[in-house]
Amino acid sequence: MFKHDPTRAELAAAAGGSDLAPVQLLAHGFGGLFLTDTLEAYSSGDIARLHLATQDYGAVLVRSREVPSARSFESFGDRFVPMMQHLDREGIPQYPLEGCSKISVLLHNTASLKANAGARLFHHDGWGHSPIDPGLSMLMAAAIPMSGGSTLIADARAAYDWLSPGLKNLVDHATVVSRMAREHVEAEKAEGRKRADEFEHPLVCHNPVSGRKSLIISDRTVCIKGWSRQDSAPLLNHLQQHAIQAQLCLRHMWQVGDVLIWDDRWVKHAGASDVLEASERELWRLVASINTQTGEFLK
Ligand SMILES: [Fe+2]
């Protein structure tokens, strides 16, 4: 397990002789499907190979013959990098789950979707707290509705690649201002810090493992640094619509036990918007975040 964001050479060395490979790509080189009997069946080399695949394919889906327990899921996540205790523990109805200290529970039903419309918007988790960079996110389906309840993910690397050269040149050098997510604002308050609820981050992020760049934009992005909000709005709206066009998105229809892994720096996601009346979806979530000062993963 790495304490810091591993390089490609470190992951390749850790992968050793593992020849683990996806059995299928889910879309245009985005999303690799891996099949296994259990999560425990993966060797440490296989875990490093899965980590590399997450960087190369943007996202990885692990489907096990045996539905993983919460403990099995949590220890699987920790074998990649240290997963962190989620900031929004107060808001998690079943925390801690089965004695696990890092899994947060996402419950979606018609009422919760109505109450929290933001859950349906595309975003990159983690870009909401200045000393923290997002890292890996993992979701496991504990219960799925009779119909719908899918998760959308969008390839932020392809979103950058598909821009015209002139626009790439502009976004390459742009810093943007985004609104912090609610849980980060609450955490700031709880720790007695009085930071503004907006923060700056680059519009483009470089992935040193895959060598690719990604476009970091979401509905929380309010303006380009040095531009007025009025001037920024048309370009930000264009970039946001470009980044979530259908060709860049993958809709994952869950099976119970599915584990979907992505890196929030290269992948945007959106929650369910299609859970039907009297139906419920339960996902378990693990996240890893990086302290930008030390480069180490937060615990
Ligand atoms: Fe999210």
C-alpha cells in the first residue's frame, strides 16, 4: 500500500508478474471490467495492476462472484492507498457500518433525490477543500432498486483531448474558482477555521501516471480567475456541456456487489436520477484524498 500518490514506475514494480487485464472495455477505452471470485483473491501485484488500470482506463469495474462484505470492501480499498475517514460522518445514517471506520453509506430513494437535487450533477469529489486533492473513489452496490439507480461517469481526460488546439492553450493556463462542497464547509467550521467557501484550482490537471491531461470543471465552478463571472459564464457553460456530452459518458447499471473505482482527478461522476418511486439504492463509498502540502494520503 502506498502512503503517497504512486508513480507509474512504482505501480509497475509493485505489479511484478501480475498479468491481470480487463476482460472488456466498457466504452471507447474508458472503463475496464475485471472479474474475480472474491476481492481477497487478488494478490498485491494484482492490486497494483488494478491501480494502473484505473489510471489508464479512467475507471475500473470489479465484479465478484461472491458479494463482498463491508469489511472485505474496506480492506480491499486500503490495499490500494490509505482510504480516509469521510468528512461528513454526521450526515451518514449508518456510520460506522459493521465496525468499518471508512465506509460511508449513500442511500438514494425518490425522497432523497428530491431533497438533494445536487446529487444528480456531474462533479469531481474532493475539489472542495484547498489543502486536499482528490484521489481514488470506490463505490460498491449493497442494494439496487428494481429499476434504474445507475451511476454516470464522464471521462475528463477525453474532454480535454477533444478540445480544439486554441481552446486547449487557453484552458492549459487558466485557474478557476469553485464553490466548496457542503461537507467541506462544515469541516472548516468544525475545526474553527474561517475560510471562504470558494477556492482556486487549475482548470486542467495532469496525470503523471498516464501522461494525459483532464478538464476539471463542474457545476461548482463559478468563474475563471481574472475574469468576471459574467465574462466567464459562456465559456464555463460551453466547457461543462462539452465535458458531459454523451460520447464521453458511461452509464453504469449496478449489480449487487459491483465495485466501481475511479480517480476523481480524471473522472467526473453524477448520482442516480432514475430511482423509481418506492425503490431504494444503497451504495457504500470509500475515498482517498491527498494532502497537497505533504503529498501523502490523508487517513
Ligand atoms: Fe460525488
